[in-house]
Amino acid sequence: MSQSQHSKTSSDTRFCSGDSEADILIVGAGVIGAACALELSRRGLKVLVLDRDEPGMGASYGNAGHMATEQVFPIADASLLKRIPGMLIDPRGPLRLDWRYLPKSAPWLVRLLWNLRPAPYQHSTAGLQALNAASLPAWRELLSSIGQSALLRDEGSLLVHERSETTGELAAVAARMQGQGVPVEPLSREEVRRRAPSLTEAVKGGLFFPDTGHVTDPHRLVQALMAAAESAGARFARAEVSSGEAQADGVRLETSRGALTVPRVLVSGGAYSAPLVSALTGTSVPLDTERGYHLMLPRETERLPLAVTSLERRFIMTPMDEGLRLAGTVEFAGLERPARMQRARRLLELAQGLFEQPLSDTDATPWMGFRPSLPDSLPVIDRAGPEGRVLLAFGHHHLGLTQAAITARLVASFVADESFASPTSSALADSAFTDSVSRAVRDTALPSLAPYRLGRFA
């Protein structure tokens, strides 16, 4: 949808007459919601997408752009216990916990630590590995289908180290990844510099992850998905959904444009999903937010050919069409506290030491966004409520971009269940269409939904 069209939509405070005829309303127009809108529209549903802002302007706008399929481990491990004091007192650290937010975040942190026990930790790892293994193929197919393959550069990524004493740590990372079936190739200093010649000679070596990649513009990616969804019949409108109720005959939503009743709803509102999920399903999900920061360097479009992560400095650099994006710092401070943009600007200090020639920070722009995080590091991908009318796709923490295409495919697989089809939708009632959906689902290697069920929080 063009900017002018969005502006017109934003100024209209009423729903269009056709909006009440939607088969499904999607709450959230980030990369998850946009990908789901496209997949569901293609399966014949009349889709309405609502968001308080323009598509892709939340966490999807400022993510690192890294297709992080190698990140198959939960966001915390046993080392977190000894790092908590530093998180509370070091405002410059890569992982920060605002002490004023500690009372509110304590229950979430307790559940996070509880999930470090061997059995739940292994369960989370298996769930992440299953989604990530299917993620890049799903993205290739989805982007190819809309003529946007150029947005994805699936040429791998690097993890580099600079100190001799971290050689063992790097080897341990490689061993853990290989243990989970993640392709990884150890590289010497010379091999790292062949792949990224601008890096400093101080780099001792690294790891190459061939089955990863990056997108050249995360915001444009979401816009492309929404445009394709609209071409397939979806509609977008700016509105904030405040509450709702799921009943046997439909889902009533309270929005900033008034009330609307639809046959079903998909909640993909990222870090803002929990209150609506509670209202619609009666389940209180322990959703918190990782506040992620980035610094965009628009004068550095040619500095790197692929995404590079630093083992010691704990951040990532991703080349994009509009410059070099430095990202990776995490802060736990909730949704309300103002951004601390000095955290974004510190990323430049970290990056400078990795290059032979200084980076230019002319016209650099900082950003902060909210990553939706659950304490077991797994998203919720499920359907709930009366007659399965409430679909759920949220809580992907820092893997929302990576897992969006396969999540959309999983959500779309729900329509293959005839009992879920709207009796008023001619497309879904058509037997040939239903057969084609069932065939597509059968032929696609979809992960089991068991690890991602809402019921684990009931």
C-alpha cells in the first residue's frame, strides 16, 4: 500500500462496510502478521490487518536483518546467574536489566531461570531447531513467489573472535552447533579476511554459517509482503485493538475505530500481544520484552558483504541497502520507559575496533524497538478459544524475522481443517480449494506444533 493510501486510511475513523465481512482479522502488521496475511489471503480467506502504526514500523523495522537460523539455543543459559549483578550495575553492558523494572520482571526472570534445567532447556532447543531448520527454505519460496528474492542474501554469516584466549570458547560454540545439526565451518584468520577483507588483522579466526543470510531492508520486506497480500485481497487499516471476546459464533473486538465482530482473529501483535490473548483465551502468558537497539551508518554501504558477529563484543553488523546496521544490545526495562539511545551509539565504539579503517558515523541514526520474549524462548503458534477461532503467532523474541515465513505457513495450515473453515466463505467451501490446501500442507515439511502450544502456560 502506498504512503498516500495509508494516510487516507489513517484519517478515516470508521471501518469500511466490507471489513465486517472479513474471514479473519490479523492484529499486528509486523513481519509475522504481514507474512500470515499473505499466506491466508492466498488460501482464499478475506483478510483484514489492523495495526496502530504503518506496516513494519515496530520491531520489524529495526531488527538486525540477520536470518539467524544458527541460533537454536534459548536466550539464556547457566552463565546468566553470574551475569545478573553486572546487568544491574553496568549501563553500558551488552545485556542490561533496569533495576527499576526488576520488581515487575522478577516473575518472568524466575521462569527463565527455571527453564535452564536440562529437560526444559533441551525441549526449547529442539523447538527452536525445528523452526529454524525450516525457516530459510520457507523464506526463499515466499519471496520468490512475490518476485522479491533480491531482498534475501542467503550467502551465510560470520562469527569472529579477536583474542587467543577465546579460541576454546569459539570451538565450544562450533561443537554445540554441530551437536544440533547446524552447519558450521571453522575459519582461519586468512579465510575470515578473504570473506570480509575490511576487517582488522587482529581477528584471529571465526566460524562460517553457510545456512544463514540477511535481508537488505527489513522494512521494505514487510512492505513487499503487505503489498502482495493486498494484491491477493487483504486489506490494511490503522487501528488499535484494546480488548475482545471470543464466542461460539465469532470474535468481538474493541478497537480505536469501534467494535467489530469477525469469524476469527489472529493475534500477532509482538510485545503487545499478552492482554489481548488473555481477554480472548483466558490464558495469561508470561510475555516480556527485550528492548533491542541499533545504529544505522548510511555512509557504509560497501563495508561488509555479509553479516558479521563478534564473539567478544557481542553484537552484529549487517550490510543493508541503506548502510551498515550495528545491532545486538539488549535491555530489560519494559514497554514504558524511554529509550536510552546511548546504548545504540555505543555500538559504534564496539564496531570501530573491528576494522582497519574507521567507520563513518555521518548521519548515523539510532533506534530502539521491543522484541516479544517468553521465558522458554519459544513462540506461541496455536489456535484456541471456541471453535478454534483465536489464532496465535507471537513471542518470537529476536527470531521474529528468521521464523516469520515458516510461522505463516504453520498458521495457514490451520485452514486445511474443514471444521475451521468459515461456512460463509465460498473459497473455503470449494472442495477443489480445500483439496489444494491439504495437498500443499501434506507436501511441506512443517514442524510439529507441540512445542509452541498456548497450553504450556495454562
